Amino acid sequence: MTFTVEVDVPVPMRDGIALATNVWRPAGPGPFPALLVRTPYGKDDAGLYGNPKLPDVFALVAAGYAVVAQDVRGTSRSPGTFVPHAHEGRDGADTLAWLAAQPWCDGAVGMWGGSYMGFAQWEAAVREVPALRAIAPVMTSADPYAAPWYSPGGALSQDAVLTWGTLSALRNLRRTLADTKGDGDGGGDGGGDRGGDGNGDDDAADVGRLMAGLSDPELLHDSLPLADRAALTRHLPWAGQVLGHPERDAFWQEIAAIDRCADITVPALHVGGWYDVFIRETVRSYTMMRRHGGSAAARDGQRLIIGPWCHADGTDLGTFPDRSFGLDAGIKAADVTGAHLRFFDRWVRERPDTPDDTHRVRIFVMGADRWRDEADWPLPDTRHTPLFLDGAGRANTAAGDGLLTRDVPAAEAADTFRYDPRHPVPSLGGTVLAALPGVYPGPADQAEAEARDDVLCFSTAVLESPVEVTGHVSLILHVSSSAPDTDFTGKLVDVHPDGRAILLCEGIQRARYRGSLTEPELMEPGTVYELSIDLGVTSNVFLPGHRILLEVSSSCFPRYDRNTNTGATIATDGAGDLAVAVNQVHHGPSRPSRLVLPLIERPNSTALTGTTEAEARP
């Protein structure tokens, strides 16, 4: 394969700044369709080209596409200040228009990339640039509030904000220091608008502070208030803005592409992982665009691929310390590059005869441990089925009396626990970014959490036949508290015959946001309220001999921030505002607390044939 590469091509923006851009062009006169990725992580970084979650750049070029990689404003070799989300819509639109006007481009452009590179796609797509024909957002969100920075229930995604924010602040600071020394790659603006204070001694000290936070979970997460992190907010002021906007207000609404689906007229290929921090929003973007996309092509052209993966590097094989999903679980087995090529050939090259994927949705079904094609998401034959919380009021720990039953309980009862924000329930696996030593994302064993008295456990009997749960999981709780505000959490867990309690999905609801994410309302202590908690999405077959288990508590730290239980905000208030809450979960005929599962019941289902979890374990 032969190709040409142009490095650091200056692409002008409407305000006069020129962003550094690399262009890979196939051999030949062209013109070629172009595929654009816009990244804050460095367009020259080998991680962009060797990331298994992303398509193989060499394969894209070999297929006849010009591949264009750009440093977003204020990062790597592009001048300006990096303010997350602030410029991606305008700069993306300007870059698309520039590409379409190049003599080597045939005027058709697609976008690709994961995580923040996905934000850049959604924020450009709402601009309705004629050259843009399709996008391929991988592990990302069209609603930054709901993922990754806050939960759908209004709790701060502390792990994501502080981990990603600290890494971004460190990149900004190192860029400033390099420019100050005169040997950096700051794009020629001298580093004068980077957000640093220009004091070399303070900046050097801040490097140490930021690095220390990334290496020590206690330094990163435990000190209060959260906003009192001068090194972070000095070099990434945006982090302070995030902490200062806990409601989904105009700050978030202005960048939420999902609120403007009717303005997006292009198809999208969505790729996600069951344990990715963005998974809720990956599937919501798909379903919203299927229903409300701004053109028939946008609605009909949505595609979705979900595997047993996490966001962090090194979690692409489907192999984790507490659970492995077999040889087919790796992201290479999903042929992400092939899926991108088929998608772009159909929608960027506009070749309707392209052998497109015959099904819109391809998912890895855990438990059965195999891939399956589906017509749509949610699966058309989904049957949402309640399992009711039952027991005599002693569901504390996995050794308690909490039950999950198909029938409404005959008697009223309430389970009580104390939530102390000074001693929160630790996050074990799940959708953490896992940037910290000793913290692992994914399907982790919950035994440590289930031994705590402040964790309620409700379980089915041992299953005699397989039960498939594929889709959106929700939890309806009738709760009361001694506090004016508190949190309630839920985890769906697959208990294996060998005792492993493997997390599938989880969620949290901040009580003050029970009715609205924009108009918080405190509780009246002692009053019973009905809460609806979004537990996210999953696809898992609970095999015979397993049990379905629900955990309920009031914290999952540091995945989410701790509730003070006082009405104060932990982001801006200190440890002196923390209080213990006595929380209750009520269940019975008049207060039917229930776990609602999306059951798939198919005669002779292919989900239950082939490799089983036991056979797949190494």
C-alpha cells in the first residue's frame, strides 16, 4: 500500500486560528472521500492509530479514503485554549467545510473516533454541514451531562470528572511549561492563553500535585470540598464549572446534541461496551436518533455494536480478574474496522449496493458468551417484568433475608440501614475509568460490598432454567430517610454457583432530583417517596444454578460523589457538612418496591446455545 502524509497542515477557523492537521491520502489522483477524527490527545500519538477500539487507519486508507486527524483547539500542536466542549461545534463545522473544498476531496466526509473524539462528532453533527455524510462515535455521549460527568439521577460522576480532568489539566500544564522553555509544540501562540498563571515555580509544583493525585486514590478523591483542588482548576478551569453546575441547566443544555436530534441528518455507527462509562448514553443516542433523527437516512442508518468491554485501555479482550467471556469476546472478534468500512461505504460513498450489515444491532450476550444480531434496540420482543422486593426487614448483607419474587409480597416491611458519607460503600468494578492503581473496571465480584451492613441484598432462589435479561434495567423503590437529601443506589448482580457475585449494571438517584434534574426538591424527613432509579443496560443470561441479586445502598464511591445528607453540595461544601442518614426501603402490597427486568423469552433461543460461561473460563 502506498500513500502520502502531510503533517501539521494549518486549517483556518472562522476566528483566524489555524488548527494543526495531518492528512493521509491514498495513492492516485483522487479525489477521495475523507474521514475526519478530531482529538485532544495528540494526532501524532500512536495510541490514535493502534487503539483496538478504533478502526485501523491503514485499512481505511487502503480502502480509498483520505484520513484526516486534527488536534482540537488548545491541544498538542494546535494553538488556543483547550476548554472541553466549548469550540468543537464551530471548529468541527469549519474543518468539514475546509475539507470539502480541497481538490483531493470529493466533497463527502465522515467522522470517527471514541470518547472525547465522539463528543466532537456529535457537536459538529448538529451544525448541519452539507459535507458531513455519517459519523461513527465510539464509547461516547451526545449528552455530556448524563455521561460521563453526571449520572441520569443527578449524582456527580466523581471518578470520571477528577480522573479525566486531572489528566487534561496535566496536559495543559505541561504544554505551558514546554512553551515557557521555548521547546514545546504549542502551535506558535506562546502559551499565553492556556489557563496557567505563568509562574514557573508554582507550575512545576502543580505538576507534582496532579501526578500525586493520579497515583494515590485518597489524594484524588477523599479531600473535601471537591472544588478545593487549586492545581486542577487553575490549569483546567472547566473542571470548576462542572462542579458548579450540578443541575442539567443551560451550561449543559447548550452542548447536548441529544436535545437537537431533529437537526442531525446523518446516520451513526455506535460502538459501546457493557462496562463502559458511556454505555447508557451510547444506547440512548441510538434510540433517540432512530425515533427523532432529522432525515430518513439518519433514522434508518443507525447501527449499534456492544461488547463486554470497558473504557480503559487493556480491557478489550473480554478478560477480567473475576470473569472472562471467552475467545470471541475480544474487540477484534467484533471486526470494528470492517463495520466502519461497510458503514462508511454505504453512507459516505453513498453506495446503496454495499453489503451493509443485515441487522441494525449486534450485541455480545454475556452468560451465553456469544455474539447475536438483532433487528433493533430495545429488542422488539422485550417483556419488562417486575421482581418484587420481599423479606421480613433484615436484608442487610448477603446473609440477610431479602428476597426477589414474581409475586407482590403479602406483608408490609421496611429494611433499614445507616449511610455514613465518611465511610461510603466502595466502587467495585463497573463503569469506572480505572485510571488508578488497584482499581479494576468491569465484572467485578461484589462480595466485599455485600458483607457490609449498609448494603441491602435481595435475591431470587437458585434458578432452575436460564433467564435472559437484555435491555434497560430499572428499579422502583419506596424510600424514606431521616435526612432532607440522600442517595439510593442499585446494582444488578449475577451470583454464580461458586459464590462469585458478578456486577452487571448499576445506577444511583439523588433524592433531591427525583422529580427533575433542573428543579431540585429536598425531602421531608420520615416521609415515604417513590424513586425510579436507572440501572443502565446489560445483556446477560442467568444460567441454571445462578441467582439474580439486587443490591441497594446509598453510595458507590468514588464512581459517584458522596451525598452529604444535609442538602449541602459536597463539591463546594466541606467535611463539616456531612451527616449520617438513617434510610429505609419499604416493600409490600401498598408499597411495591420492585426491580424491573427486560426479559427475552424465545423458544429455542440461539442465546442459549454454543459456549457457556463455565466452558469459556480459562
